[in-house]
Amino acid sequence: MEQRLHESEATMKCVICRQGETAPGLVTVTLERGQTVVIMRDVPAEVCRNCGEYYLDEAVAAKVYRDADAAVARRAEVEILRYAA
């Protein structure tokens, strides 16, 4: 279900800095929901070469949010996860 990012895919212009182009990479995503903080490492994303802003595709974002919701349901205070497809 995960869509892999390929170098052959077209790059996009960063909407934050408006200078850089994006390239496939891995990022750390931090989410805070209520009293829970979830840190997810090695998340595949398109990363701006200029400012470092990142963009997740729909499938990856959905998985990150599901995992964060599960941490909230477990009443975790802080949870650090490694992204796994």
C-alpha cells in the first residue's frame, strides 16, 4: 500500500521557501496530540534541498497518523517509533 518515492518522479518547488526543489529522503516527524508526543524516525518524504521542509505522500501520512492515534489510545506520554512500511 505504501507508495515508494522514486528519483525518476518529478521534483516540486518548495511552497515554504519558494527557492528549493524537493528530493526523496528520510525525515523525523514529531506529532503532539493532547498529552502524547509521538516521534517517528526514517519516514520517507520529499525534502526541500534548500530549507529542509518535507512533504509526505498520502499513504505515508495516513500510516503516521494511524500510528500516532494508536499511541494516544495506549495513553503513551512519549513514544519514539521507526517508520516501517
